[in-house]
Amino acid sequence: MTVQQLFNKWVILGALLLTGFLLLITAISIGVTGARQTSDVGFAPADVTVIPAPTLTSGAPPTPTIDPFAPTPAPTGIALGNYVQISGTNGEGLRIRSEPGLNGNPEFLGFDSEVFIVQDGPRSVDGYTWWYLVAPYDQSRAGWAAADFLTYIPAP
């Protein structure tokens, strides 16, 4: 027998078909009998709260304007738009009220070193000067506070 007779086109075609069939059977058997990968890590969705950064404002007290009907600003540096922090409560906290004055309902308790932005005031009620404060990180923490327990701080 010659090499020509041993490797004719029908032998080569048969060998290719047999090889393809064996590869197909191997691939199917690996897919069916292969171990399934399981993950011990579960899916845990995360809640993200985005807190916008405060805008840059001057740390200096605002320049007073001449308005004969405006109340005189407090000499403490507390003014509209400035940052203040609660101080001098000896750890008891400061009642932030719904209205200026001792008769206003307490909305929440502000603690020493807690920072707020002054948005309204001053109002003189019950012998105290009252300022309307809003927490820069939570708009729901807002109300009136007596100036005796507030300290001006420069903007962060």
C-alpha cells in the first residue's frame, strides 16, 4: 500500500468528522458534569445618601447696611448667613424651639459644639435675643435658639 492510498480524501474527511464528534461529546459532558460555582457572597444593595457640600462663603461678618428700621446687630458676631455653634449648656443641650421665646414648643435638643447656619433674627423675646438656625447637614433640624448659648464660628 502506498501513502497515497492510505491518506485519500475520504479517510481525511472521516477522521475530521470523528474528531469533531468526539470534541462535541467532550464539551457536552464537561458542561453537564462540571461542578457549578457557587458564591458565598450575597448581593447586598447599599443605600447612598448624598450630602451636598456647603457653598463657599466669607467667614467675616457681613458689612452692615444703613437701614433706620433694621434692628441693631448683636455685638457677638452672630448675623444672618454666619455659622454658629452651641456652647455653654454644660452638656445638657439647648432646646431649639418652633417660635422665638420661652413659650415656643421645643422641636429638638441641640448639643454643645453642634454647628448651625443663622437664617433669621434677631428677635428680642422674654429677655433673650433669638436666632433662627438651620443645620447645614439636615434641613429638618431647624428652629429658634437663644443667643446666650451660641458662639460665632468662621465658615468651614
